[in-house]
Amino acid sequence: MWRRFEWMAIALIGCGSVSAFAHHSFAMFDTSKMQSTKGVVKEVQWTNPHVWVRLAVQEDGKEVVYSYEGAAIAVLKRVGWQRDSVKVGDKVTVVGHPYKDGRPGGSIEHLVLPDGQNLGTGDAIPGALTVPGVQ
């Protein structure tokens, strides 16, 4: 009887581990490409598991909203972000990896703020742990 509970516990732990790995996958981003998008911050979702920044970009006279995914709040704080580092109305440039399916947006590698400051994200995408221009 005890053996059965041990196997059930192991199976449940295994299932939880698989979903955790799947959640943190960056497979939807094309890490072989980098894109730079200038726009006005429309929304910042300072939430876990990942922070989101939505940019309003003018394309052919229409507003297109780009959705960019960053790292978790704790990771962003470790690399210098604060809750108010990026605010609605800021004109920023987001540099990151685009979605593979062509949707507007992608992952944030770093942001260039209105004052020229670079904010890295420290997320799991290669190169994201370094801020350009900072040694």
C-alpha cells in the first residue's frame, strides 16, 4: 500500500515539473532574429510570472499594439528595474526577439528609455543578461 502512494507522489511531482518547464519556454520567440520597435507605452503589466509591456506603434496611419514579454518581477528588480521604470506614455524602444508566428511583439531583451538609459531584462533568452554598452 505504501509503495503505491510513493509512486503516485512521484508521478504528481513529475507532472508538475513538466508544466513548469513548458510555462517558461521561450519556444514561441525567434531567437535567431532581433527586432527594434519604437513606440509609446500603452500599458505595463507589473505582474508575475512575467512582466508585459504593450507599445502603441503607428504603422500606415493606424495604431498597432505590440506586446512584449519580459522576465519575472524578481529578475527584473535584480537588473535594476523598478515598478515605475517604464510608464504609460513613455516613448521607448524595445529590442527583442519577435514571435515566430509574426504577431506584433515578442520578448524583451532590453528597453531604451526616453533618457537613453538601457534596461536589460535578465530573462532566459541568450544575451538578455547583459545590457548593451555596460561592462
